[in-house]
Amino acid sequence: MSHTVAVSGASGYAGGEVLRLLIAHPEVEIGAITAHSNAGERLGALQPHLHALADRVLSETTAEVLSGHDVVFLALPHGASGALAAELESRSPGTLVIDAGADHRLESAQAWEQFYGSPHAGTWPYGLPELPGQRRQLEGASRIAVPGCYPTTCLLALAPGFTAGLLEAQDVVIVAATGTSGAGKSLKPHLLGSEVMGSMSPYGVGGGHRHTPEIEQGLSQAAGEPVTVSFTPTLAPMPRGILATATARIKPGVDAGRVRSAWEQAYAAEAFVHVLPEGQWPSTQSVLGSNHVVMQLAVDAHAGRVIVSAALDNLTKGTAGGAIQSMNLALGLAEQTGLNQQGTAP
Amino acid sequence: MSHTVAVSGASGYAGGEVLRLLIAHPEVEIGAITAHSNAGERLGALQPHLHALADRVLSETTAEVLSGHDVVFLALPHGASGALAAELESRSPGTLVIDAGADHRLESAQAWEQFYGSPHAGTWPYGLPELPGQRRQLEGASRIAVPGCYPTTCLLALAPGFTAGLLEAQDVVIVAATGTSGAGKSLKPHLLGSEVMGSMSPYGVGGGHRHTPEIEQGLSQAAGEPVTVSFTPTLAPMPRGILATATARIKPGVDAGRVRSAWEQAYAAEAFVHVLPEGQWPSTQSVLGSNHVVMQLAVDAHAGRVIVSAALDNLTKGTAGGAIQSMNLALGLAEQTGLNQQGTAP
Amino acid sequence: MSHTVAVSGASGYAGGEVLRLLIAHPEVEIGAITAHSNAGERLGALQPHLHALADRVLSETTAEVLSGHDVVFLALPHGASGALAAELESRSPGTLVIDAGADHRLESAQAWEQFYGSPHAGTWPYGLPELPGQRRQLEGASRIAVPGCYPTTCLLALAPGFTAGLLEAQDVVIVAATGTSGAGKSLKPHLLGSEVMGSMSPYGVGGGHRHTPEIEQGLSQAAGEPVTVSFTPTLAPMPRGILATATARIKPGVDAGRVRSAWEQAYAAEAFVHVLPEGQWPSTQSVLGSNHVVMQLAVDAHAGRVIVSAALDNLTKGTAGGAIQSMNLALGLAEQTGLNQQGTAP
Amino acid sequence: MSHTVAVSGASGYAGGEVLRLLIAHPEVEIGAITAHSNAGERLGALQPHLHALADRVLSETTAEVLSGHDVVFLALPHGASGALAAELESRSPGTLVIDAGADHRLESAQAWEQFYGSPHAGTWPYGLPELPGQRRQLEGASRIAVPGCYPTTCLLALAPGFTAGLLEAQDVVIVAATGTSGAGKSLKPHLLGSEVMGSMSPYGVGGGHRHTPEIEQGLSQAAGEPVTVSFTPTLAPMPRGILATATARIKPGVDAGRVRSAWEQAYAAEAFVHVLPEGQWPSTQSVLGSNHVVMQLAVDAHAGRVIVSAALDNLTKGTAGGAIQSMNLALGLAEQTGLNQQGTAP
């Protein structure tokens, strides 16, 4: 039986990717497609790669338009989904609401207010089923907060070591590179093609990046103690992809074999997360457009650290793919339904 | 009922793309995967984006290994498929053989010998169902020659005007840009990333390009008279995609409306070929990884020419997607089976 | 003796490139640097690559600020330089004014009005010294119209054949690819890095491109008769560079040797324009950041056409380098002064 | 008075960049240009961007050919310069020899043998004049070891903090991205344009990278105690540029103002190294083709770390520009001679 699905924010990159995956999903029927400033336009003019929906016209993003569907995806600027979700709750109580924005990810209202400067909208089940215990929370859920693309990468990279008690909670350092779609479709000079091609640059350096508390929240849960992270994001000359280099100090007496084994066991049963054979390194190209995550790790005995290198597609596993994987769990579908895309390479 | 399929040349770009699409195809089961110098290696080491087949090991490309499947894809260097196809015919007479190489595309043995310098292997049904009368030839076929990626683009761009008798057979000029995967995985200095990024360059200028006779063959069949083409390919700094700018002189008295109408009618019923609404221009990004073709056209009254701009993915519709579309026709499956991928953008 | 130079439009790509080259020019002293909406800002914030001028603050673009210099470069949106030039003439009569914009390039007021929709500002000496007779017009000039980057490429590509009377005036077809800096720094969605990387697309197809009349003007002067051009520009995923593929029908009885010889003789004495040895093809990377132009040509006897492939840097020889080369001639300096940059490759 | 200069390894990227800069250098005359497997070929065929030297033919790399020049640049594979330098010493005792390879950088013979597996050739003055006390060692030197491109970036990024005694010697973590030219011109599959465009990947993860001992050597000298570094290099989809994210723990009681001030003072008098104004972040594009280094730093009080982001061009300041800057010091020329190129942007 097919589920009806509505997608808001359909003119943006996250909304477009949700639609791309839904078109290939065998158990859903795409209902309302909405946007804000682009309401009334043909989808084909805004997302010319979505050939199957080229002639659909965008509706206005309102609770009225979105209500009545089995599932609603919110792909809105942060701060916008709280009120809309509340109105949806009253109008359309049985609807599964999946928020691809940041509003419902953080458990700490204080952290939310510090980094986003607005009242906290609440905390929803966190859509990263590969974290310990998380899959169960998503089965049958009616509200899902899709993790940020950076936190997805960083948590998958380091959680196994913290869960297994192998890593020290201090001095975690993560440097990640993202493709430009991670910065969205906004018209800013530094996002022009002329500026980004052939160039790498950092942004939000020094602890101010909004993804830091979300990364620390997940790693602290895995560790069972507060984890402190130095996180630096950089912008790379590619449209999609995240490559994270995540390092942490290994506790005294832990050897390389035990480290490797912790990661391999953590993901042995996972369909989308792969610890590569030794000697093979991840590349973002190998996961482009897919829900897969590839990683490799090495123990640097000299520096006393594990270094994990993890790659995923920020729009797929980092956003829309993770959202649909969570939707599958919430609806009782097989977790991989509609997500059999391989990477598109070269 | 599922069909068993074998893929040769699986370590290259064309073979990898055939596999990527077959993984998503609901009516096939992937059997032998073969290569030449990489036989014995894990597919995951050579095509790390094909997660579903990462642990498969490549066999040697021989008729023995390939025989016994319902379908065999040949993705081999030119000149290599003739003998192998002959041996397959005797060993495995019922097998559908689909040649993604050049060997069986040209009808003129003389043109083959002039451009390729070896004996002509014969002519097979041409796997471009959108050309007039071509779809019927593929239904139930047991041998299919997959068109080259440039000819696919150029023929789809100009055939409607020749079929409708609107264009002059002389002075056709086509300039096309291709991504680097069009040049294959061979280790040549000018294909290094350091050389191609940020750079455009032509190659094979002046009529010597091997795709010219194939383009002229198809346009001449559409026109019913010999068509002469000046074709210049260029290499663009992107992994995939072809953008062709194809121009031809309009016959006296033909107006712009009649021209536009010829193209729109030619593709009105096609699932994969789209004449865009006026004012919207094609981009290769919008078809990345998909079997779709987008085009736009304009009549330049000043120069007396129609200019058609057409974009497709050289590895998908230009090679592997076109091959699978033709396979579907030959096997009696719905033509779009397994080809519902949208473009991967941005 | 050093010449004082002012540069307007210094926050844009053309103005930035003029400054980059002036910094390396041994005979000039950089005076006023002006902009419009960015007046009052540090140049280092807008053009971070111009380390030598990082702490200079932009002035407002007015005739008052610009007057009193020996040379003024105008790098303004089209339509803006006419009035400013007139005011400069009265305030600062001895100043050499070099217009990098379109306003003073076209000789035909009618063509200007048709393509730009505003009154024609007049015609200035055309800053392309490699065209026959043009160098003399620039020596000692007090006003110079810098050619467009596309016309520079196309005229250098085809002028030798028309000057030598070898080409037919009808059915010239030119397809050119440009890097995104050719579209300027304006904030348009299709110029975002996410949209342009990995993608090629055409624009202004069908004769409507504003550079067509400028190309036809120059080729007609070379031919001594009206030349008609079909010109299609495309946008390539690179910041800089133009690769033009220019083709024209060869007159009956003209052989390949005579064709090659015409081009080689035309540029034998030129410092910046190079016909490459046979077998070597141009690439935009090989001229990046330099004032050089490289080209190769082939006669396609089958199609009866010459095909010329020419590459230059749209911001250097296509704009700022050409402007400074012309300035040198006007000031009586050696033509190559300050222009000894080689291409920056890889 | 002009100095004669010979360049070996002229067919590679480092050798090509040395030549590019020497062409613009007012105090040198380019003598022998040599290569190994490409000896006998036109430079124009191998380095088509070096228009000024296009017709020069490469000689064989031998001490005989190189001797008799005032300066010899060695841009050879590691392990190749030791014997050649020894032979040059006897044949041409007064010649300044500048080794752009790794052979003479490390002071520890043991570290050399561990990472390179061959006998240590000795230690030469280290060509990074911006390190404390280093400039004096280069003035009048007759042998110079050009630092590696990664060490140049990492040492400039962190040395000021160690020199000022503000940073802890343990737990330094550096993640750096380099353009593909950093991997040289070798024909390896993972360096093909099809593989690198749109993709990021790590390499040499886990302490095994050969640049680690060189980075530790320089930071330890600055700190006056042994510094341990976790260094991870990644490959970015661009031809040139390095962006390093370097982090270290701040000693207790050190505040952000003191940190910033240490960096600003360290480089206040430097012509090529720039601490950007607060709020402005470095990009590799802004230094492309120039000898400049830009950096920004932030104190992350939460994590107790300073994070320095530094960008340079791996072939210019990272190799050839640094080599020529050192040559200027050795020859008694002004340090900036011939190095006034600004970044080439966009």
C-alpha cells in the first residue's frame, strides 16, 4: 500500500534531493510539493534534473496544503519548522513529520538558544539509526529530526570508539570538507562558481559552528560522559560530498587491533555504512548520490591517536537519504526501500 | 522472471556504468563480471561506488565465462568484440549480445576500415530507439550495437529536422564538449586531473574523428540523402556529460514555428528525450547519471540556421543507459524498466 | 617616467584583473581605485588576491576622482561609460581613457541600439593590435575601446583567412566555451558553484548574443565584404578561459597549405598570438593569467571547411591584458611592457 | 649583473613552476633546461604555458650539462639529488645548488632512512626564511634545501605559537588539503581527471606520511622541545593550492589576545606571509600562482585550542617561489626580486 508524501522547501537543494529519492521509492506517492518564494512556478524550471515531475507546479508552504498526507518532509530554514509542525499536529494528527532542518535535533534548549538565538522548539527522535539504540526509537515514530550532514559524518566516524570505551573524551579534533551544496542555494558572493572552483577555504572556525553542539551531543551519548570537540568545516570545490578527518586520543593500553575491531563490529550488520578493507581509502565520489558511507581508520601510535576518514554525500545520507531511511523505519517498511542507488562515478 | 546478465569490461567506465544500472534493474540477475588485466581483483577496489557488488571478484573475459547467460554486455576496446561475439554465437546461441563498443555500428565496411584500420565485423541493429523506425528493429533483437555517446547526442539533436525535410544536407556543423570519462580510464598525461581541471581543449579536429561517419550515417538515413558534417569534439573539465551545439542551414521558406514543431512532435511520446520549454536551456548537470536527454533549439534567421543544444550523460544515455533501454526492448520488457533515475543535481 | 593610472570598477572581475596586471607593470603608478556599491571598503576584502593593494580603500566612481591621471580604465556595466567619458574629457582633457566595456566598440549605431537598447555613445579605436592595420590606430590614441573577450578570440581565430581572401563570407559558425568569470560577479542562481561545477550549458543561443555584431564587424572589415556569423556561447565549469571552435567554408581551389600559411604569416611577428606546431592542440590552461593566445587549425576537406581552435584567458588577453597592451601602444611604451606573465599551469 | 641558472626536472610540475618564475625574474638568465625521459623534446610540447621558452629543447640531466651555471635547481625524484649534487660540487664548485626535492631537508639521518628507505644525503640550510633565525642562514648560502609544500604551510601556520611558548607540544593535529599537482605528473589511476573532479579523499593516513618528520623537526626547533604531530593530508579537486587546518592546545592561562598578537608580530615585517584581518578567511584561490601565504586564526576556548587556517600555492611558495626567494637571499639580491606576482583570481 502506497503512502502519500508531501515535500516542503522543494525549490532548495535538500528538498530537491528528497524528491529525487522519492521518485525512485516504490512505496510512496508524491502529493503536495511546496515552496515559499517560488510558489506558482514549474518544478522543471527550478529543479531541471527531476524530469518525472517537471510539469508539477509548486504550492505555497502552509499547514493547510501539507496536511492530509501520510508523511510530510520539512526542508525549511532553521527556526521555521517549529510553528509549522505544531499547526500540522492539530490539523493532521496522524501525519509522520520529518524535519530535515535543525530545529528539533538538540536536546539542550540552552545549547539551541546559544547557537541559534531563538526559542527551542523541542527534541524529536534523531534519525541516525546506525547509532547504538537509535534504530528502535525510529520504528513507529511520528516525528523525526534528521541529523545535520556534518554530524551524521562525524558521529558515524567516531561513535564506535566511544561506545567501546576506547577513546578519551578530551581533545577530539575533526576537520571536514564539504561540497558547496552544503551551503545551500543562497546567493552569496563566496558561493559563486568563479570563487569556489579551484579553491578551498574554511568557515565558521573556532568553535562557533552550529554543528558542534550536535556532534558533541551524539558523541557524549556514545561515551557516557561529556565529549569536547574542536570542529572545523571547510568548503571544497565540488557540488556534493563530505570528507571528514576525525581524530581522538586512544586510551592507554588500547591496541590497534582492538580499535579496528570496534569499528568493524559496529557496522558489520549495517547496509549503508562500510569500513573499507585495509589499504583502501574513502572518496566522496564513491558515494555520490547514494545513501552509503565509507570509512577507513588508522591508529597513529606515534601521536597516540586514531584517525578516521569518512565520506558520504551531504545531500543523500547527510540529508534526504537519511530522512527516507528513517521514514522507512517509522512506516514499518524495510529500511533500505527506495535507497538502492549506488554511487554515481566517475 | 529474472534474466541472467554478464558484463565484460567491468573495470572500465562503460562497464561500471552498465553494472550501476543493472543493480537497480528489477528484472535481471547479475552473473559473470569480467575484465582483462584486472581479472582476479575485487570489484570494490576498482569500482568503489558499486557497494552492492564490492566483494565480487572479476573473472577473465572469455566466451566460456560469458556464455550461458541470457544477456551479455560487451564493453571492450574497439576491434575486440567481433571475434568474441562470433565465439559466443556458437557456444551460447540464444544469448542476447549487446556491444557497447564501436565494432558493429557502421553499415559501411569501407568507412569502418578507413577510420579504424581493421576488417569490418558486421552491422547490428542500432540501439537508438528514438530514431524513426528504429524501435521496431530492436524489439526481439538478438544483437545490438550501442551507439557512440557523441552520435547519440548529435543524432537526437538533428534527426527531427532532417526527417521532416527542413534542413539542407550540406554545411552541418557540430561542436560538442564531453566530460573526461568519454576518453576512458587510460593513463594518458592529458587526462590527469592537474591537466584537465580548469581547462578546455579540442581533440581530433578536422574530420578525423571516428564518430563522424556514424553521425553522417544516421543523419543521412533521416534525410534520405547524404549529409555532410563538420564535427569537432572538445574535452571539458567535468567527469561526465556531453553538450552538443548542432547547427544546420534551414531550407528556404521554412519558418521557425515549423522547425520547433518538428522537434516537439518527434519527441512528444518519448520518455527520455525532452524538448525544453522555450527560454529554458539544457545543462549536463540536469541529466547526470540519468537516461534523459534535454534539448533546446532556436532559429537564427540572420544566419539562416537552426541551432540545437542537446545535453546527455555520456555514460548513461550515451552508453550504458541506452544499452539497457535497448535490452529492455529486445527482451520484451517495458522500455523504461530500471531506468527511472533522475539527474543527480546539484 | 611613470604614468599615473586610475581604475574604476575595481570590485569586479575585469577591474581586478586590470589591477593585477598594473601591479606588475614597471611604468605605471596606481592612483585612484574606484567602485560603486563597494566604495569605502578595503580592496583586500573584495579582491583578496591583490596582496600589494590589500589596504587600499575604494573611492566612489566619479569623473572628479578619476580626473588628473594619465590613464583611466573604465570597467563598468555597459551603458555607463559614455557619460563618464564625456565628463572626463572636459575635466581632464589629456587623459587616455580605456573602456573595457562595450559602449564604444561598435561602429554601427543601429546595431548598438538593436542589441543594447540605448543610444550609441560613439566609436573609439579598437584595441586589438593584431588585426591588420589596427596597431597603427592605437599608437598615440587618446581613447581605446577594449574588444569583448569573445570577439577577441573569434577575430584572431578567423581574420587571417578572411584577410587573405580564402574564406566564404556566408556560413561562418562559431561555438565558444567560456569560464564563469566571463559572466561577471553578479549573484545569479545559475552562476552558483553548485550549479556550474560539473556542468556545461549554452546561453544566448540563436543570434541574440550581443557579441555577434562585434564579431561580424571585425570579420567583415577583414574580408572586405559583409560576413554572417552563427555564434553560440557556452558556459564551462572553470573560472577563466575561452576556447573557440571557429569554422568557415573554404573558397573553391584553396588548398590546405595555403590556408595554414595564411595563419602562420599573419602571426609570425606577433608576441602574443601563436599558431601551434602541427599536432599540438590549444588548451585554456596553457594561457591562464597570461596575455597569450594559442591556436591550431585544420582543413576538413570532406566538409570543405577550415576549423580553427583558439584559446585565451577571457580576463587577460580577452579584457585587461588587451587593454594594457593597447595602453602601451597609446603611451609609446614597448607593446609587451608588463605583460611577460606566462600561463599559470597546471 | 645577471646570474646564469640551470633547471633540471623541467618536464615536471615543480620544474615548470621554477621556469615560470625565472622567466619573470629580472636578474637571471636561463641556461640549461634538462629532463630525464623527455630529453630531446621541445619544452613547448611538455609545458605549453611557458610561451617564452616554447622552442627550447630539453637536455639530459647530467652534472656535465648543469655545471658552469651560477645557480642550479634540482627538481628531481627523492633520492636522485644526493649523487648529482656531489658531482656538481667537484665539477662546478662555485655553483649555488637549490634542491627542491626531499633529500637534504631532514637533520635526522634516522628519520630519513625510516621514511625514505635509503641512505641520508646530508642536511642543507632550510629554505624557509620566515622561520626564526632562518633568513640569516640563507644569506650567502651555497646549498639550499627547499622545504616540502606541506611543511611550509604547517610550519608557517604554527611556528609563531611555539616560538612564543604559548602552545603545548603534545596533541598537535593538522589536516591539510592539496591540489593534485602536489602528487606530481605521474600516471596513476587515482590522479585521472575523471577520478579527482568532484571528489575528496585522504592519503597516507596514520602517521606514515613522509612530511610528518619534517613538520615535527621545524616545530620542535621553534618550541625548543620535541613536538608530536598527527598529520593527515587529503587530495582536493583543484590543480593547485594547499589549505591547512592546524590546531594545538593552548597552555593554561594564555588568552586569545596574546595568541593573536604572537602571530601578528611574527609576520608583521614579512612581505609574503599575511595574517588576515579578523573576520576574513583564507582561500587557496587568493594565492594561486603567487608566493604569498594567507592565514587566519581563532582561539576555541571551549576546546582549549588555537585553530590556524593557512593557504598557499603548493607549487609557488610551497616549492618554486620559496626556492627563488631563497636564491635571492643566497645571491644577495632583494628577497622579493621576481616574486611580485599577485594571486590569479578568480
